[in-house]
Amino acid sequence: MTLLEARGVSKHYGAFRALDDVSLTIGDGEFLAIVGQNGAGKTTLVNLLTGLLAPTRGAVYFKGRNIAGIGPVVLAGRGMARAFQLVQIFPQLTVGETIAVAVVARQGKQWRLFSSLSRDSGVAARVQEIAGRFGLHDRLQAPSRSLSQGEKKLLDVASAFALEPEVILLDEPTSGVSSSEKHGVMKTLIAAAESARVKAVILVEHDMDLVAAYARRVVALSEGRVLADLPPGPFFSDPLIIATVVGKRGVS
Amino acid sequence: MTSAPSALVKLSIASAFCALALVPLLAPPFYANLLITFFAYSIALLGLNLLFGYAGLLSFGHAMFLGVGAYGAAVVAGLWGVKPFEAAICAAAAAALVLAVPVGMLCVRFTGIFFGMLTLAFGMLAHAFLFKFYHLTGGDSGMRVPRMSILGMEFAAYNKVEFLAGPFYYYCLALLAVASLLMWRIVHSPFGLSLRSLRDNPQKAEYLGVRVRRFRLAAFCISAIYGAVGGSILALRSGLADPELVYWTHSGHLVFMTVLGGFSSFFGPIIGALAMTLLLDQLQSITQYWRFVLGAVLVAIVIFFPRGLAGIADDAMRAARTTDGGT
């Protein structure tokens, strides 16, 4: 089943064509990586796929509905979550509270003005469950700002998972994480996505090791167009694509 | 997050409440009368701090809503001749809401200094309106607020001072207790959590499904209602709805009290209101340069105790707990 579909989308900023006639279909059960050099149009594509921007031409459909410019709140309500490359946390909130922000939104309890949050067992149980999946269950009372960089990243993604999304978009989830930790972080994310029954994961990634190890489909952008849309095997065995996407260095 | 205050805090609140309840019995009426302004400011500041401490929006126009409360009471009791103070409070709260929705919708599009300046501008507009529309508002002489009944009782046997220092004092103390309880629930509710999330990181909050502007507007409206209730108390106490209540320096005064008490704590604004009320009374009787002293106090607080008096109290309580061996 098609979840997310871009039909001939272009995005122009004046004369500059950030994205030109890109079509992409993402279905149930996919784990897709979007790769490309800086300026290839990755960020623009992601902003279109998440309905933050409206395309100049073409349209993006999420579960059959046009999502041009719907904005983050509606997007979250329809079942798509997004985590950013730079860690986004609430510095003064605890780990538990951070996850609870999303849980409360998901359970439609945001506008309860006079009910006690700490006595809401429905929220507490979900927060526990999600924190457990990300190994944060014994840090619930810790202020978010006191976490290590890797933990902050996990918390950021954990709060996105707490929305129970069908599609989750992860923008370089291991950026700023040490190379010894990055596989651990990716494995945690994938396990969490599976247990949370997320239907599709879209990964924007520079790190070709991670793309080769985890993605089941690779979409390469170059100068605003789709250069390749292949499984990782054929993708990484094509020297021309690799040269364009990774640059002269090649892949180790 | 713990929603119940610690035993030590509970004990402090209970003793403060008892002490306040004893004031009219033990102290001269002057002090009871003075503390009514403390109750009024506390209620107004609980609202201001929902906006400032919890939603991260610093308003320099909050006095406008105290004015709505004061002039609301003047209209209800003075012009319409409606006696129950409860009617004045409800009318003032409703009027504050009617004003807060459009003003808030414009202001919450901005944050930081732009929000502050816009609220300041609206406050100045309100002051100009009250000052210039003499036939409606009495201009610089304001509007008289006659004595009203509370809980359906006139207390006709009491003179004004006895009424204020007796029944009205307890009435306002009870109002403060109810207002605090309601605000405590609001800040510890899912709504309160959503507010704190958008204060910390509005972009992230949006991606987690928080409609940032709507929540800011809701906080603005609640703070306006609290301001109006505080304003009605001030007006009934002084018997006058005065345009000076709405002047921008009065908004600054409200911010001053919040910072003095500590905006990062729930009880900070109440502590700030008490400290300011007592300090101002003492200073004004000692020196004509009281503004100078107040300015120096504010400088010292901001530099040395950015968490305000509540922060100092909090640190002291923590220290007491550690020397006890911890509980």
C-alpha cells in the first residue's frame, strides 16, 4: 500500500531549481534512505514530504491526501513524525515530561486544564513503555539538559515515536554521535520502529556505512533530480552513482 | 515530575495561611488593609507568571487587565448598582476575556522583545482611552467604586475600615487560596506541560503536535482573567478605579514583583507580591527616595539571585534537607 507519494514535484526559489520533477512512492514496510551531496535537494525534498513547504509544481500525497504546506501539527495528527539533524530537546523538562508532551498530544489530552498529569496512569504507562524502548527508563526524572549527546538524540527520536506515527522521517539521526556509538543508536532506532509498528522509515543520511548496513532502498539526489532509486546492493556496485553521490573519495 | 508539594512546602503554606488568617485579629486594621493589596497582586501575578514563567512570554501590558477588573467593578457597582462583588468579579473576568482574545491573537504571533513591546503598546492605548474619554471613564479622576456585598451579605453594621479589615480581608484570602489551587492544577496539567514545552522549544513542540499559538493565546486569556480578578479587589479596597492602575509603570511594577519573587517557581510571584507590598510600605514611610532603593533591590536580585526570593528559599530548604541527612 502506498503511504507517501510525491508526484512530479518541483520547488523553485526564483530562478534556482532546488528540486526538479521528482517522483517517489513510499509504501508499507519500507526503510528508505535519501542520500546526496550538500545542495542536492535533500532538505527541500524532506520539507516537501513533510508538508512544511508547498511544491511549486506537482503534489505530495500522504495516505491519499495532499499535504502541501499543512505544517507540523497537522502532520503529527495524520501520522507522520520527524526528527531533526540538530538535537531538539526541551532543556528544562525532564526526560519523562519530554516524552509525555507527545503522549498527551497523541491521546488528545492536551487541553485538559485541571487534570493532574502525574496521576494520569494512561500517560505514565506510555511514557514508561517508550522510554524503555530507548533505554531511557531509569532516566525519567533527569532534566533533559543533563543527558549525554547520544542520550539527547535518543530522547529526541523517542518523543517523535511517542506520537505513534505510521511514517517517521529521521534526519541524520547519528550526527554528533561518536562512530563507536552510531551502530548502537541505529539498532535501537530500528528495533523501536519495529516494535512500535511504524510502517515506513525515511532516513536522510550522509554516512554511507549506515546506509549500506540498514537501508533497504536508496534514493540518490543530484542537482535537484533523482539520480538513482535502487536497493543497496546494485546502488553500491555502481561506481558512477557512488562517484556522484559521495564525491571522489568513494566508499570505504 | 512531582505534582504534590513536598512536606516542608506544605507546612510552610499552612503556617503562612494561618498567620495571614490571624492578622486581622492581632494587628491594627492598617496591616489587614495593606495585605489586601498583597492578595490582589498575588492573584494577578499568578496569572502573569503562567504567561511569563510557564509560557515564556513577558508581558509589559498586564496592568491593562487589572484596569479591566477595576473599571469593571466600577461599572457593575457604580453605574448599574449591582451589589454582589461576585457579579463584579464575573463581569470583570468576562470583560478581560473579551479584550484578551483579540489583543492576544495579535500579540502571540510574536515572542521576546516584540511580544513585550506589543503588550506595552496595548497597555498604553488602554491608558490613553481611560484618560481621554472623560465622559465615559471619568478621565484622570477615575470612577468611584461603591462598597459591595460579599456572599450576599452587606455587613451594614461595619464602617469601611472594619469591612475591609474584617470580612473583605478573609474573602480575599479565600479568593487567593482558590486562585492558587486552580493555578496549581493548571500548571501541573497536560495543558501546563504543553505550555512549558513550547516555552523551551516551540519548533520541537509543534512537531510533537502542540499548536503553539493557540496555547499561547489560552495562557494569555487565563492570565488576563486572573489580572481582572486582582484589579477588582484593588478597586473595591480603594473605592476607586484609577487610570494610574493601567499606566505602563504599573505593568513594570507587576513584572518587578514577579522577578523579585522568582518567576521560575510557582510560589515566587506570591512571595514577590508580599515582599513588595511590605517593602514599599516601609520604604515610603522612611524615605522619599524609595524608588531609588527599589531600583537597587531589583539590580541586586537580578545579578545575585536570578531565581528571586523563592530561589533563595528553595536553596535554604535544600540545604536544611542535606544537613538533616536527607529525606
